[in-house]
Amino acid sequence: MKTSIKKLLGARIKEMRKSRRLSQEQLSEKLNIDSKHLSRIEVGNSYPSLDTLDNIAKALDVEIKDLFEFAHESTSKQVKSDVNKIIQEANDNELKIILKILRAIVR
């Protein structure tokens, strides 16, 4: 199932907020909005208004377009393809290490 733009936008805002070490309360104060409203935006339950979106971009010191950059969100098909490529290029010792790491993660 494809993730909605609303959820992707919210996740991106949250990601950028956290990378700047801001709490929801701190960012919502900068935006002059209720922290519950920011929470609803970040979980993808609410779209921000254009003014709020502009203010979010300013508060995070980015351009509005940066809030819509979702290319880093890889699909599982792409992830599997990338993993297979790494496996195909690995030597025997690297394959053993990869297997140990995968087993540790999946357990």
C-alpha cells in the first residue's frame, strides 16, 4: 500500500524537527500553533495550511520544497534490490558477516 502525501509530509517535518533537536513544544511555540496540532500534522492526520507550511519551513531553516523531498523513503522493493546487489558483490567472508548481521537484526 502506498503511503499518503499527508503521512510522508508529516514524517518529513518530524524528521527535520528532530534533526534540529527541537521538541514538538519548541517548534509549535516558534510557529505559534498548538503542539497538538503539530502532532496531528507529524503523524499525518492533518494537513498544515499554506501559511503554517511556510512558517514550518522558516522555523526549520529550509525551503518549502525541502519538506516534500521523500526520495530517501525507499520502497521495500528497492531495499530488496539494493540488498541483493550488495550480496552479489560480496566475497565469502563478507557474506558470512552479512548473514550474522541479518540474523541478529531479524531475531
